[in-house]
Amino acid sequence: MRRALCVAALLLSAAALAYVIPAFSILRRMVERRDGLRLSGLRISGTATFMDPGAREAGTALGTPADREVQADMAIFLKIPGRCRIDVSTPKGRSSSVFAQGKRRAEGAEIASVSQAVTQICPLLALRSVGEGDARSGVETHLRALGIDDRQSSLGRFDGRIVYIIGKTGPDQPQLWVYKDAFSPARILYKDRDGRWDVRFRDFGSAVTGDWFPRIVEVARGEEPLARFTALSADARPQLADNLF
């Protein structure tokens, strides 16, 4: 009898782990999580590290030629909903990427990895619901534009944690990964004319950024890491001028 009970418990546990909630429910909870933070703006300060081959592009844009690595100061601004900016700078140069109401622009020489980061940060983190379902609808529209099938969901692992994967299964499929325990975005994979991109959001809940923002954002093209943005401080009540965006 004891053995039978143990087997039954294991089967129930396995069934619970195998259950995957629908993709629309995952996105709804992700949006609710962001809404619950009650953010209207956010400023993140820290460092940007560009790795080969991203270092060459960043070095040229920032006036600091390098073959293998470039270090820069970084500031990320979110004016919620839907306006975001990333500034990276060295003593010799500055580059900014802005994403506002679905449109992206660069100030100074554009750095591809910075542009890709802001293009994913804004739709996934700088959102707020005005009416029922509108923020989730905006995320769904963004995912569909990247070719992500927002009707399919499955389970996977990222950084040792269980994640929901929205999109078709397969190593080359566009997908959004969402941390199962926190309903925060973990990773987004997609393709455009410049290649296959992988933007990763690591370490939500850190002492630096709390649940407002991941402490680390990484950008890779194909298998090559291009950039890592590391937060060193966060301000959830910044005064952000409209002309920043």
C-alpha cells in the first residue's frame, strides 16, 4: 500500500510538472506582473560590454577602436508605456537607440546590438494596461511581427529554472521564453534581415533592480555574443523629458 501511494504521488507530481498553461494565459500573467509594479518610469545606470565581433562595431561608433572588447557607460530609460532609450558612451563617443510607440531610431552611429536590445526591452517591459487586455494584445502583436506563434506553449529550462516557451518547438524557431515562477520574460529568439537574434533577460529580483528590470541583458547574433548590459543602479522615479524619446 505504501509503495502504491508513493507511485501515485510521483505520477501526480509528474503530471503537474508536465501541465502547460495556454500561451494567452502566460502572456496575461506576464502583463499583470508588470502592471502590478505600478511603474511610470525607470532609469537604469550601469555598464555595457561589447564582445568580438560586436566590439568592432561599437568601437567604431564610440570612437574607441578595439578588436576583442569595448567597455562603455550605459543608461536605459523607460517612460511607460511604450517609450524607451539606451545610451552608451565612452570619453570619445556616444550612441543612442530609441524605441517609441513601435518605431526605432538611432542618434549617432547605430550599434546593432543596442538597437536589438531596446527593440525587445520596450514591448516586453515598458508596458501598462489602459483597458482590459490591451497590453497583452500589444505583446501578441509584437510577437507575431517577429514570427512567433503565440498559440503554442511548452516547457523548457533557462539558467537552471523552468520556463514557458511560447512559439513552435525547434532550435531555430522564433520563441519567447517566460520564467515559470515569476512570469517575467527570460529570452526572445527571432530572425530579421541581419540574422538570428537572441536577447536574454537575467537576474530579475536582484538587490540592484528588484523586479523592475533584469540586472543583466545580453544580446547574441547566431551563436556569437555581441553585448552585455549590466545594471549597477536603478531609479523608479526619474524625471524624464519627452524629448528623450
